[in-house]
Amino acid sequence: MCPSAYPSITIHKDMALTASTTNQALLDAQLELWNNTFGYIKSMALKSALDLRIADAIHSHGGAATLPQIVTTVKLHPSKIPCLRRLMRVLASTGVLSVQNHPSSSCGGGEPVYALTPVSRLLVGSQQNLAPITTMILHPAFVSPFLELSTWFQKELPESCVFKHTHGQTLWEQADRDTAFDALVNDGMVSDSHFIMDIAINECASAFQGISSLVDVGGGLGAAAQAIAKAFPGVKCSVLDLDHVVANAPAGDTGVQYIAGDMFESIPPADAMFFKWVLHDWSDEECIKILKNCRKAIPPREEGGKVIIIDIVVEQGSSNSKHIETQALFDLYIMLVNGIERDEQEWKNIFLKAGFNDYKISPVLGARSIIEVYP
């Protein structure tokens, strides 16, 4: 056949650019999909680092160490050293650690040097150590319910919480029956209190001034109340929690009084009631019931009566994407116990229904805020 029978094909430059742009957009979308899909690998890499005490090993070498130095401290089979390098690469790429190549013999003969970052420094030392609460969040008992989340969504309300759907009992029931699990939860809450309370007191001291007594409601082992009592010696601080929690309260002079009781039944009187990461565990109806008990137990506003809450106020604080994403993740996470992270209007609704007249939000704690609620 004569070549002229075939039509000529011309590829225009703008068509090629359009195809290239479309392809790049597809590849970018795939990359974003993969990054979200493998998000759990980042969590499990962090869990492995905690279990192996990698940050502690680096900390013991002054905050920076080569892999040969790290393996002298961590419990690791020698055959797994090449695999450890791959774990370290993930930890470095996600910002848990930093890595630099140093060719000098004094730095390990060309071995990469892994150093602690601001993130991993929160996993070592005795102050501001968030390893216990990170360990709690990454524990299989807390992770496995999310594998059942889609099944849970298909069940009609009122349905048991995601935790009970998976484990056959609520988180609180398991803590009551399992001593090791109870210790895991309490240790996690203590570590968070040690971290956040100094910041809260420094950033919003006025919230705790002008009162002579305070009850830390659902305060666990009392780390938050102890920090308040230390910073404000004139404030008589008490902790209210369930019998099995108070039974494990630290011995000796902690500066606080421990009271066994149920916040849904009654709350002992004081100028101020304090809740740290408690109310987000409960429904609006349950929060209203708790806050009504607080309203009965505190004096009028002019006599110092108030409720102080440390919790997330969605869309308060920084507007950067990491902040917004973290609040959204917390909101989904707290569905474990049928809890909810509330925006300002949702908080306002429960305050008004509980008989309070005014409130003040101070978004000074990163993803969380301090809320002062007044009768």
C-alpha cells in the first residue's frame, strides 16, 4: 500500500504537556494514597523503637550514636542488624530521629550518626517523658479496635463503643479487672500530666489563682493535682477517682488528698473543679450530669467558683494543617470509648445545659486548650 494512504500524525507540544501534567497528578495522588495507607507502618516503627529502647540507647551516648553503638545497648539478635538499619531509615525519614553521615574515624569510620530530635527527646529522661502514654496508645489493646471500625460503623446506635465491640468489655471494665492494663493506662496519664501541667501553669497561671481549694475529678494517681499543689501551695488539692484507682495512689506526702468516689454520683465541695482529659471520654448527656454535680459543689463566681478543663477545642489554636489533622485524629481515636472532641459551640451547649453562665477558652496547649467555666 502506498505510504500516502496513512494519515500523518502530529503530536503537539501542548498535548504532550497536558498528558505529562495529568500523569504527574496521578502519580502524586498515588504517592499520597500510599503515604496514608502506610501510616500504620510509621506508628509500628515508633512502637518498635519504644520496645527496643532505641531513643534511650542514643541518649546514653550523649544524644547521638552510630548503629554499632546503638546495638551494644538494645536487645537485638545480631542477624537483624541489617533490618535495624531499615527501621532507623524510617525513624529518620519521619522526624523521630535525624541522621548524618560522618566519614571521620572518630565518628565510627563512616557509619551514619543517628541523633535525637525534639520528637524523640520526649521519649527519654525523667522530665517531660511521653514514652508511657505513647506506649499506651500503641498497645495492641488500643490499636486492634480500629481494625474493627468499619464493622462497628455498620451497627445501629446505641452501639457499644469500639473498644467493647472488639474486646467484649469497656476500657474502664478492663482496667478494673486487669492490673497490668490499669497500670498501663495510669502510667500513660501520669506521663501526660507531668508533661502538660508545667506548661499549663506557666501559660495560664491565672486559671488557678484566686481559689483556696480544688478537686481533680477523675484525676487518677494525682500527677496533675500534685503539680497544681506544688505551684500554688495555698490551694488545698484533692483527687476524686474510683476505688481501684485510689487504692493505687502513691504513698507518702504527695501534697494532695485522695478521695474514692464516683463523679456521676456526687463530687466533694471545693472552689474549683479540675478535669484533664476526662470530659472528652463521655457523651453530652454524661458530661451534663457530671457538670451539674460540679455546679452543686462550687461557690458562686464572685467567691471563686469555677470549673477548669484541659481538653481539645476543635478549630481552636493554630490553623496549620498538622494541628488540624491531629485534632481530627484525636476525635476519631476517642470513639474507642464513645467519646468526642468538641468544638466551641458543642462545649458551650453542655455548659449552658449544666447550669453555667460563662466560659473562657485559652488555646495555649498545642492541640488542647484550657477552658474556665463559671457559674
